[in-house]
Amino acid sequence: DVKVTQSSRYLVKRTGEKVFLECVQDMDHENMFWYRQDPGLGLRLIYFSYDVKMKEKGDIPEGYSVSREKKERFSLILESASTNQTSMYLCASSTSLNTEAFFGQGTRLTVV
Amino acid sequence: AQKITQTQPGMFVQEKEAVTLDCTYDTSDPSYGLFWYKQPSSGEMIFLIYQGSYDQQNATEGRYSLNFQKARKSANLVISASQLGDSAMYFCAMIRGNNRLAFGKGNQVVVIP
């Protein structure tokens, strides 16, 4: 079974902290994605990566950065966490244009 | 940015009836893929069905079918014979040649016995 694993299910961080959300997939997928999900707004794309060390901005990249040093791992970084970044964060991976993406279980981040 | 539109408010559906969820999209790319995902209250994202932009026939997967109207840029999901377990949020998504996968805002479906 394809597995996408996010490092934490729940996180509570303080305003101004640097936050790392980790995502690992075990199926050698080229593409990896980070989304945030908020009620009424659906899934909004933050960043995605189609290869190691390659990254592209999504629709809401402000306040975030990413790192993909190895194919299986895609990290989302909140440089200085703010309360408006409190959200559910979902990581996904896929292999090509015409195959489905597989999702992690999500990380519920609360910034206080 | 590409745009995926799901505008229906929350829907109540009688068990065993069919339901259609609307999705329109906007892209100038000739090659793209369209997906539907289900998210029950447990939060997991479940892949339902895929349609490629060059596919001549509408995709079907069990009780799910996709009504693909390319000229209208429409990719509606049809769920036949609704079951209580179909109660969930449903998301339409599109991926383009640059591997950018984007989602709509979702449709809430509640199946009532």
C-alpha cells in the first residue's frame, strides 16, 4: 500500500516560532504537495515539488517555504508562525499527470 | 492560476437516489486531468474517479461516474443509488502539465434514510 506519513497529527506552537511539518512517502513518487484546509475554503495549494530540489509556489505561498532534499521527503516550513496559520495541513504525493494523489493523515496546527 | 469552481450549497439526498455534484474548471492547457475525492468526517481523502482531457468516454467507477463536457469545461460527478456512507465532503481537482494539482472548495453531501 502507498503510504504518505506526516510527522505529527496535532501540533501547538507559539507565535513567532519556526515550525517544520514533515511528510514522507514510500512509493518513489515524483510529485509532492502541501495544502492547507480551512472550512469553506477547500484545499488551497501552498507549494508543490515535481523533483528533488525543485519547488513551485502554489496559490498561497506567503509565510511558508519548503524543502525537498530527498525524493521521499517534502518539508513545509513556517518561518515565523502566526495565528492565521492555524489550520489543517495536508501533504500528498503522486507519480504522474494521470494518476491519483495519495494523502497523509493531516496535521492540525494551532498557533497561539 | 487555474480555477476549479464548486458552487452548490450543502445537499441533502434521499438514500438510494442519485446525486450530481457540479464542477467547472478553467485552463488553457490542452492536456490536464480531473479528479474527484471524498472526505468523510474522519478526514481522510479518498480518491473516487479520474478523467483525462483526451479521454473520449466518460469515466465510471462502480457507483461513480463523471459527466465530462470538455467544451463547457465541466466535470460533474454522479453518484448513483446513494448510501448513508456517501455522506461526506466531495472535492473536484485538476492537474495540469506542470504537475500542479489544485482543488475546488468542495460540496457537502448528507444522505438521509
